[in-house]
Amino acid sequence: MRSVRPRGDTLRTRVALAIYAACFAIGAFNHARDFWLTGWRPYAWAPAVLEAFWTALVLLDAAVIVLILTGCRRAGVALAAGIMIADVAANTHAWLTLDIPAFAFAVPLQTAFLGYVLGSAPFLWSARPEPACRVPPASAAGTM
């Protein structure tokens, strides 16, 4: 798969997006590892809503990486922000309300990354539409 880089991206922009991709790759890897080690319901011990969310993260984290690497920056940045807000909220709830001490280490790190995502998002948001991410017209979608 070839990475699509809009013209004019600075080294800072590429580094910022690489940090997104690396951090979400770590998240996707950790959730995939949980599946590998414990089977199809690695979070069965958690309340159903948290189990569903944490299970979905294996695909959602990977989706951020795919969107960023294929040049769909706006979608990738928006999904990254949404995931991190939800993840920090869910994991803080698991740590403080459900008293799961394993989150005492993860939540501060995730909160710092959330700050990075929210702080960098305005700078990474492309001012012009991204041609690689435009949805084709309905009439062209079925023709080949």
C-alpha cells in the first residue's frame, strides 16, 4: 500500500502523523494480543459496554492508521480524537469506579496522548479537501 502525502507537508506534520500511527499501532497490537492470548472475549470480565468498546478498539485503532497512511488526514485525526476521548473516559471509569488497578499506569499515559491529539489536531487539519478521501458520486460508484 502506497502512502499518499499531500503536497506541502512539512517534516513536523509527517512526524506528528507518524506519532499518531505509532501510538495507535501500539493500541491495536495490545488489543490484538489480548485476543491472541485469551480468545474471542478477552474482556468478558468487564461490564458489557466496556467489553464492547475495548473489543472494537482493535479495529478502530487500525482504522486510524489506515486513514492517516492513505492520506485521509481529516478522517484519521477526527477518529483519533474521538477514540482517545472515549478511551480515557472508559479507562478512567474502569480504574476509579470499578477499582481496576491495572489502569493506574495506562490512564496517565493515555491522557497525555489525548492532550497531544487534541493539541495537534488543529494544525493537522488540512484546509483544503483531500482528493484521496472524496466519496465518488453515486452514479460513478457502480460503474467500472
